[in-house]
Amino acid sequence: MPIKNRYAELLPEITGWRRDFHTHPELLFEVHRTAAKVADLLRAFGCDEVVEGIGRTGVVGVIKGKVSDSGKVVGLRADMDALPIHETADLEYASETPGIMHACGHDGHAAMLLGAAKYLTETRNFNGSAIVVFQPAEEGGAGGLEMCRDGLMDRFDIQEIYGMHNMPGLPVGQFAIRPGALLASSDEFEIVVTGKGGHAAAPHAAVDSTLVAAQILLSLQTIVSRNVDPLKRVVVTVGTFVTDSVASNVIAHTVRMEGTVRTLDAECRVLAEQRVREIAEGTASALGASVEIKWQQGYPVTMNRAENTTYAAEVARSIAGSVNDNIDPIMPAEDFSFMLEERPGAYIFVGNGDTAMCHHPAYDFSDEAIPFGTSWYSSMIEARMPVE
């Protein structure tokens, strides 16, 4: 199953879809134009069923194979949403929406899955049903969870599901994957420290919330260095630190910090939350301040099933000749993890070449990756549901 010749013919058309999505980016669940175009194309291809509005603005297409009642059903997923980033790349098809751009390649993912859907409707060289899933709100909106809550798996009887993401730095034409934890969980926290505001010249008459918050911030770093097994991975980052002080001679009354915690297993995830709370509360109490902590649990660990990882790697190897099937896990998060909690499956990376990293204002998806990604998507269907 090398790159399919049909994709050489389809490349200009798929590239056109991708660049159209890039020019018209949409955020979170507000992907109305994108979803409508996806649904229209799926109908034009001849999908046996096209359902809109799954998970608010998700789109699902059903493609039946030569023997559609074989009982086998395999899902393929791509995301559609963009990011609130102002594009700096000088492209003919640059974003026409100020402050919003496809900085993570979801335009490419959606276009590649559309290309695979067109090929699969033309050939139907498989026994069973292929379910193509176009998901909104991956970038922080948990659109994958919303689609699952809306009955995605049971409604379409999905038995296995596979997803793909581009990877800058990995050469075009290459794939990478691993069994087990591939991407991290992602939780968010807010810590508000309340002390006693006062004059900078009289610190003894105040409770310096800035000092307390700074001590908490530094102490949070001991979670990784002193509480977590050195052989495991945890990231604790405080991304914002804001006081209510308006002048250099004012001791702030309150300080608000926001941060994120990333882990690769459930035990570390529980431990990290416990220690954030204990450190913040204990430090504030010791220094005479009070603290309020809000914890928002986000995406779980993206966990590839070993057996399904083998299937995905075998298909990638047939296309690329070789595959890195034991890549190191990375600490970004991905809400395909919710789908993998409901059904066995795997998530794979496809090379995007020497480009800017994802979430960078100069990032652009490499159209050269399209034949490899589309071939992998469609070949997963043919490999998992072969014609006898």
C-alpha cells in the first residue's frame, strides 16, 4: 500500500480545499462555514450518510464498502478549528480574518480526510463501514468529548478509531508513533492570593501578597524536582502573574496566577493537583495570607492501544518504507484522547518538514504531506477491513 496514484491526480483539488480552509479560519465550535463545506463535499462524493451537528458543529460521513454488512466499522478523525493567533506568514492564501489563523494544521487534517473520503467512495475496496469524523473545538473546547457525549461511538457503531496530526521537524513522507502514552494530559489552575495591601514603605503593616505568590510560584517547581518519580514526566508552568497594585510604592492586596499541569499517567495527574493545593495553601498560611484555588481538569493522556498502534505503524511503513514506532512522548495535549477512552485506536504523526512549529504565527501546513496523510487514512480502512 504505497502512496496511491489517485492522490497524485487529486492533489490539486485537496490542496485547494486546504488553502480555502486556511483563508477562512474559524474558532472552537464556530466552524459553521468549514463544517458546511465538509458536509457538502461528503454528499458530493457520494457518502451513504452525512450527519451534521454531532457535538454541536461536528460532521460525520458514512461510507459503506463492498460488503457493508460485515459488521466491521472503523472510524477516522480530523479536526477543523483554528487558533486565535495573528498570521505573519506572507501567503497568497493567508487568513482573511484578523487575529485568527490555522496555526496547527487542522486545515490540512480536514483536507486530507476529505481526500481519503473521496477515494473511499470511489473505490469502496473494503468490507464494512468507514466513518469519517470531522471534529470542532480541539483547541481548548473539548470538541472530541462533545462528540462522544453526543453518541458518536454508539450511534455509528464505531469499533476502532484512528487519528493523525502533522509534526513540524519530522521530514515530509515520514511517520512517527508509539504505544501507550503519546501526548500528555492538560489541567489548568488559578491561584488567587489575598494578603493585606499597604504602603511599600511600611511592609510590617501589610501582608505582601506579591511575596507570598512569588514564594508559591517558586515552590510549585519542587513538585517536579522533589515529588515526582524522576523517571516520569510532569510539567508545571505558571503562565500569568498579575497583581492589583498600580504603583511601585503600593503593596498589592491580591495576586492572581494561572498555570497548567501536564502529565503522562493518571497517578502523576492526581499527585500534581494534590501538591499544587498543599503548597499554595501551606505557603499562604505560613506567611499570613489566604488563598483560593480553582482547578479545571482538561484533556486526559492520549493513550495508544498497543495492538492498534501496530496496525497504524504497519500501514505507515507500507507507505513510507519505514516508521519510527517508538517516538518519545511529548507534553502537548490532544482531545482525541476522549475518543481513545471510548474505543480502541491510535494516533499517529505525519511529517510536516522544516516548518515553523505549531501555534507559531508563521506556521503553515505543508501541502507536500497531503499524499502521505490521505494514503494513510484510506489505507487504514482497507487494511482493517480487507476484501476477502
